[in-house]
Amino acid sequence: MSTMPPSEEISLCNSCNKTFIHSPLVPCDNLSGHLLKVLRTNLTGTNLREASDIRAIMARIPSELARYEAELGRLDEIFEKLVAGRNALQGLLDQCVSVVDAPVRRLPTEILVEVFKFCEEPRMWSQDPISPDSWEREMKRELRRVAGGDLFAFSQVSSHWRQVVLGTSTLWSKISVDMRCWTLPIVTMRTSLAHHRMVGFLEAALARGRQGPLTIEVNGLGTCHPLLLQILAASAHRWRHARFTVDCAMLKHLSPVARNLPLLETLCISALNENPETLDKVAKYFSRAPRLRTVDFGGPVSAVAHLPLEQLRCCSYSGLGPEDLRSLLGHMGRLQNTELHVQLNFDAIRVASPLDLTPVVSSIEELDICSMEHTGHETDRVLGQMFDALTLPGMRRLHLYGDKSGMPLYWPHHEGLGLLHRSESRATLQSLTLHDVLITESELLQCLAELPLLQYLFISDHPASPALPGNPVHHLVTDSLLQKLTPQPHTPIPCLVPNLAIVDLKTIGRFTDAAFLAFAAQRSLLAGAEEPFECALLWVPGHARQLDGDTTMFLISAMQMESLIFTSREYDPNEEDSS
């Protein structure tokens, strides 16, 4: 029985011409078919010669299988080497592409530095104490932040990035420290080691900034170990902006900064557990800062008198009580061309009334008055006493705000008009904000008649509130007011506030779309083509509505012609605060 196929050679290597001899036992189709036929018919009369041939094949197959297995094993090794070589070459190609073509590698160092500046982690300062159970977790987070946080992580990507991160002083120009981790006594080796590491990280961060200007932020609670403050104070000659929200007693450790603040421009102090005598001493540390322009002070205002007030451009005070208000007016005469932001504790001041405030003439440019949470009673009397004592001949901006809960202030009309007249605001005032301030239409119109240079106006409706006496609904943005603010081009009636360029209306919608359309149309015409008129409808939550089709079509057309900038949205106090 002839069953053997012809021998074949399989070439496996083009270099050494190694071949593998194909086994002659691999069956051909005829042999396979014959064997299957025997199996199907169960033939037993197969001749002896044929049976002998089959047994010979059976005897030789195991050795041939072993030869195939050995060759497959050898080829597996070759295959693995080929795959490894292929992968190595692909890796080399990727590296070459990265070197030559990767966009990030082509970035100039200056651009890379600007990207790295975005690595700063936002800080959410808290005055809640750190419990012993959470101390280790909070300290670990603080250690990472002081060490550089994500910025330091980028320095470990490559030697080039490390050189850029550690060698660029401007990337290390802000130091933020949460000292609440230092309020616990150092009683164990573990806490002592953590504090030692913190000191090392802080000193390293300061060193990486070289002698460049610094922004310092310190948050604390209670009596803390003073070492961090002392380390920061040693770099006072580099401070440009400094913010401290710490226990009043801790501020005394800043004494080394006295007469060593050549770069300081911004100082923010929020003293907890305030002590007037201590704050008085602390303020003297900052009495000689030739470039100081901005002060934000939370504490007894009497201490601020030690600061170089004449050179300030922005002053902010929070939580003022009656004595603070008297102190404020006592040194307002020293403020020149300054923005003054004041948060009043109306309830505390009201109880202490009358205030017997000393009249003062001040050349401040802006007066912002906002309220802490108050009961809503007699705020007009408090504001009235303050207005009666003030003469502000350089005032360009007057802004009043109710408290964050929406509790309004009451406009002291007689005293307010007196302030405008004495200050000759007709020739200076350009911006008026009455944010959650209850004022009648006639009172507002009398004020606006005195302000021909006014360019910006914010006024508010106010919904009914059980906290207000009589639970009134305050309508100010009405057809009547809009009509009086609408220029009448074909009549001899003079236009009220002819320079008005921007108006924000916080409204509950007690106006018709026709009145608003006429107001927006005439104001956009009056503004002319150079600067578009800007108007915003800020709907009190629960009162928003769609404007009708004609009004909407005009607004769209005017915006396309760039004669109007218009927005309509629900009023969001958080968004307004951030802006």
C-alpha cells in the first residue's frame, strides 16, 4: 500500500539556510480516506501486508512527533526573541517620536512654567479644630501641600521638568500654611517628626523662591507652636501679599517684620479672639510699609490708625460695632483716593444709638457698605447717622448691600440726599448700587436727579418677607420707573441720568414687556455706536419669566448690531459675590 507523500523541506532561516525535513509519515488524502473506509465498514479481512504497513507507521510516528515537538520548542524560543525584539524596536520608535515630535517636549520653558502655575491647589480654609483622631491625616495633607503638592509631583516626571520646577523661583512665590496641625502639643516622637518635616519643607519652599516676592497665607486656631510664624517672619523683606487668619495672641510672633516690609502691598488680618491691646501692637509692626496699598482688617478698627493710611488705595473692615464706627470716622480724614469697604453690625450699632459721630471730610473715591445678618429694624437710622457725619467730595462710587440672607437695608432718604448735596456728588458720582435696599420710586428719582454723571445703576425689588415689619412687597422696577428712565427724544423733557451706560435690575417682574422694550430701545440709541448700552434682568428666584416675542426679537437684533449687551437670568447670590 503506497501511502507516503513526497518529502518536503521547510526553510526556516534566510541567513543560515537551516531547514526542517517534513515528515514522510504525514498522511496523504488517499491513506486517510482508506483508513476511514475500514473504520466505517468494520472490515476484518485486511490483508497481512496492509496491516504490517499500518503497524510500521504506528511504530515510527512517536519519534516523528518528538522531532516536531523539539522543533516547535526551538521555534517558540525564536518567536519569543522576535517578539521581544519587535517590542524593543517599537519602544525605541516611540521614544524617538517623543523626542522629535511630542508637542509637550517642544514647549518653551516659559510656556511650561505658565502651565505649572496652574498646579496650585485651592485652599478651603477652616476654623474647625482638628481632632486627635484626624490629626495624622490632616498633617499628611498639609505636609504634601507645603512640599509643593502637584507641582512637586511634576518635578519627578523627568530631569528637565525637575530642573524647571525646582529652578523657577516664581513657581514658589506663594506659601500657604494651615497651623491647626500645630495646636496639639508635641508629645510623641511621631508628631515631633511630622513637625520637623514640616519645618524642612517650609524652609525648602522658601529657598526655592530665592529672593523673589512672596504671597503668604496663614490659617490657625488657638495657641499654636510659633516656629512656623517665626520662619515666615524671617522672610518678611520678600512679602508682597500677606494674609493671617489666626488667634490674636499668635500675631505677636510677627514682631520681627517691623521695619522690614519694603515690598508689602496687601495686608489681610482676621484676628480670632481679638484683644485690642495686642492688635494695637501688631498694627505698629506694619506702620512702615512704603508700598502698602490694600488693607483688609477684621478686628478693632482703632488699631488701624497705626497703619500708613494716607498711601492706601483700598481699605476693608468687617464686623464693625459702634466703637469701631467711631474709630473709622476718626481716621477717615487720612484716607485719600481710597476705596472703603465696610461691613456693619447694624444690630449692635442700633442698640448703642445715638452714636454721636464726629463729622469728617474724606477724599475717598468709593464707599461700600454691607451688612452682617441683621433683624431689619432701624437700619435707616444707623445709616442716617453715618451719612450725616460724612462729607465725601471725591466720591465716585456709592454701593450699599443688604445681608447675604437677603434681608434689606432701608434707605435714609433725608440723610442720603444731604450726603449727596454736601459732597457735591453731582460733579463726581458715577456708580450707585442699592442692592437689597428699600427705597421708594420718588426717593430714587430725587437721588438720580442729583447725579447727571451716573454711568452704573443697580436697584432691587424685594419679595415679601415675614422678617420685615408689615411683610411688604417692595416694587421698584415697574413701568412707572422704566418710563421715567426712558429718554424722550422728541420732547423738551431733559433726560434723567443721560450718561447711564450699565443698569442691573434685580426684579420680581412687576413691569410690562412694552415698557422694558421702550426703555432698552431708547437707551441703546442714546448710548450710540461707540459703547453699547448694557442691561441685565436678574430675576428674584421664583419670579423669572420669558419676555414676549417682539421684545425678544428687538433684543436679539440690537445685540447683533452691537448697540446692546443684554442678559436675563435668575439671580444667584453666590455668582454675584464671586463676580
